Amino acid sequence: MLYRKFGQTGMEVSTIGMGTWNIGNQWGQVDEETALATVRAAVDSGINLFDCAESYGIPTGLSEERLGKALVGMRDRVHLVTKIGRWGRRTGQMVPMTTVDMVRLCTHACLYRLKTDWIDIMLCHEGKIEDPSVYLEGFEQLKTQGYLRAYGISTDSLDVLKRFNVNNTCSVVEVEYSLLNRNPESEFLPYCQEHGIAVLVRGPLGKGLLSGKYAPGTVFTDSVRSEWYADDQKKAKLERKLAKVAQLKSALQPGEEIVTAAIRYVTSHPVQPVAIPGAKSPAQAIANAKAGDAVLSEAERKELVRLTKKEKTAVTK
């Protein structure tokens, strides 16, 4: 596993982290024994950064609870990232984040579920927020008190990121980025590089599409990806993505893992992001971690882009 300095946080983190949304039953049922074993397999494979959120899991908060249980006795070996701002959104009992006190209370609830005295990185989970001042004030107070080491926001909007970073206040940002979604490359990632903001990448496998396991016509029934069938436009977008993955997979040389290629495409960007693919089994966690053993050259990254653009591709080396 390769390790890298994480922006200006002072942390040295594994190139591959683990997203724990998947171990909370929203992506299909995962029994607790498997969930805990998956986290521990990731640690044994060299992963030292885990991403979660207060809202992950059925019931809400289950992912944090399981992550906390899995890391008992190993807390000093890992960096924990979690997010607040969406508690109850899925169940219709949204907790309003309108005061600094609510930021404080939600953070302490995360600490409890994660069985820890501190959180390495806390993120605002409201990706379209207009005024982040409550979070900024609350996070700064919690950092001064020793409950947080660093803080930032999870957003795909550069305008939102700029508002959160108005006084260079954002240490970390989490953004969706993959071979299927290269939008951050134009302005978002260069801004992060210019301002020294550490980057976490969610969805490096396109919510599983870049695993190469799915073909056009696949129907997803889990509570997360079922939204892809909400209307004809979303269905068409999904089919285009699946066709692109099939095209990429057919172009790769025999034995080359599409998962490894997709993850390394992300982690090899000059801003040096940390990818946080999810996993629902120890085998998946181990396979994801292997992608952290190396990075791609710029020529190799360009070749992957080329393979996803051409209608017909020949196997090349």
C-alpha cells in the first residue's frame, strides 16, 4: 500500500481508504459478522482511512455503529472520517442543522456510535448548502476542544466548496469522481490543488458499475441504486454508463482487473486524492486495497480515457 500526505492535515493516509456506506444494509443486507470482518480485512490490507456518515445505514447510524465495533482495539491505527447534516433525511425526520449547538450534539452522537474520543475529519454533509457559517463555527469550536482534528465538506459543487473555504477554512473535501464522471477534472480538482485542500473521492467505481460485473439491461434493486430507474432520462443515462463499462472491459488485456484500473485512474490524479470505494465482504476490501500498491503514469491515465470514448477499440499495449 502506498501512503501519502493528506493535504495540510498533517495526516499520512493510505492511497485507498474504505467507504462504509455499504456495510449498513442500504446496498443490500450484510450481516454484522461480515461487516466487522470486512473492516478488519481492510486494516490488515494496509487501509488506514475509513469514511462514514451519521445517516448511513438501515436503521440510521448502523454503519457508524458497526465501524466503531470493528475498530475496537485498533483506533490508534486508523483515521476516521464521518459526516453530519443528513440525519433523518431518508426517514422523514430530518434534524435541522440551524444552530452551533446542533452541530455539537450531532458530533457527540457520532463519537458515541464510533466508540471514539475524537474524529480525525468531520465533514458537512449538505452538499448544496448556501450558508455554511453554522458548520464552520461549530466545527472550529469542536476542533479547539480536541474532538476534531480537521474538517471540511462533501460536495460536488465548486461554488459550495468556495463558500466553505471562504477564509481557507476547508481542509478536506469529498467529491464524486471516476472514469464515468470526470467533471471534477476541469475546475474542481485544480482549485483543491491550488488551495492545498485534501481530496477524498467517493464513487471511484461509479457505485459499482466499474466493477465490470454488470452488463446493459442489469436491474439494481438496492435502496441506493434503485433511484436510477426514477424516470426515462435516468434509465438512459444508466444504460450509457453500462455500455461504456462494457467497452472498457472488452478493451483491457486478459488478466487486467478493471477495478484496479478504475481506482488507480482516480488516485493517480496530480492532486493525490484518496479513493474510498465501498466493500460488502472481506474479499472486496482486499481487492480494493491492492489498487493502492501503485499509481498510473499520465500516459496510462489518458489511455483509459481513450478506451472509454472510442466506439471500437483494439487491444493495445
